[in-house]
Amino acid sequence: TIAQYRPFWRKMNKLIGNFIQTNTRVLDLGCGDGSLLAFLKKNNQVKGLGLEIDHQKIQDCLQKDVSVIDQDIDSGLSNFQDQSFDTVIMSQSIQALRKPEVALEEITRIGKEAIISIPNFANWRCRMQLIFGGTMPVSSALPHDWYSTPNIHLCSLRDFEKLCVDHGAKILERRLLSFDGQEQSFMKAAPNLLTEIALYRVKAMN
């Protein structure tokens, strides 16, 4: 169940929090139940705003005193001005969008910096499940069964980094994580094979 992965997400929140300066403006796209923004509000004193389309998750945000807008990212972000936020976050959601390339351009337009995390579909565990199990991978990074997953554009680290090059996003920092949210130095030897989650800090080229 997804609940069993909650410790993983708590670790992810802390890692993202390490990238966020105190007393800054943060926009969280696809903010879910607001747990990350609530964490950043408490620990980094940010002024945060979330975007979400799931009505139950919006209610969860409001219960956490997290400001949230009911807005579909795929419908566009033209209501946000250039560089209007210090940081834009898209955690584990860019692969669920119809047009990830447009979202990336908008993220780097709206934010002075952006933090994006992706599940790595080329991770060795995923490869093994496909080769030996013959089924779509299920893991902490990809916790949904194939028929209920919101993911429509799964990618590898190489795919995402090429997307950044092609659409004018400069990668400032990359963190390589295992399935339990830990950073392991051996992953640097073969990031695309060994990493399960990648956390990127990016900004517009110009």
C-alpha cells in the first residue's frame, strides 16, 4: 500500500527542505495533501502556495493550514508572473503531466530556481521486475499498480537531463537516492542504473 512508503516521503521532505532558504516564497505544483508545504512552513518559515486538483487532497491541505489553489498544471500556469517565486517545487509529479516539456519551461520561468524529483524508471530494480517478473515495476518510487498509476511519461535520469538541455534548464545540483531515501556514494558509478529517485535543482539558462 502507499501508506507503507510514508517514511520515505518524510525523508524526501527533509532533503527538499535542505534546498530551501528560510523566509522565501515557495510554489509546490501537484502538492498532494500539503505535507511538504506544511513541513517547509514549520521548518523553513516559507510563504508557500500549492496547486492541486484532487478535491480530497485540497481539503487535507486546508486542514494543515496550507494555502492551495484548485488548478490543473496541464491547463497552463500563465496566471503566475515571471520569477514570482524563489523556488518552484515539482516532487514526483512531472511524469504525470501530459506535456512535461511545457511544465519545465513554465517552472523555470516562474521560479528563480526549481526543485524537481523524478522516479528513475531505468533503475535496476525496475529492470529486474520487467525482465524476470514480466510485470510493470512497483516500488517506493513507483507505488501504483499499472492500472491505477497517474504516471503517463515515465523516464530515466538520462531522459530527464536531456529534457533539461533541450528546453533551456540548467542543472545546478543532482542528488541520487536509493529506494529508502538514502544517498549512497556507489550510485555515482552508474547513476542511471543504480538510482531510484533523483532530486534536481535547476534554473533557466538565461
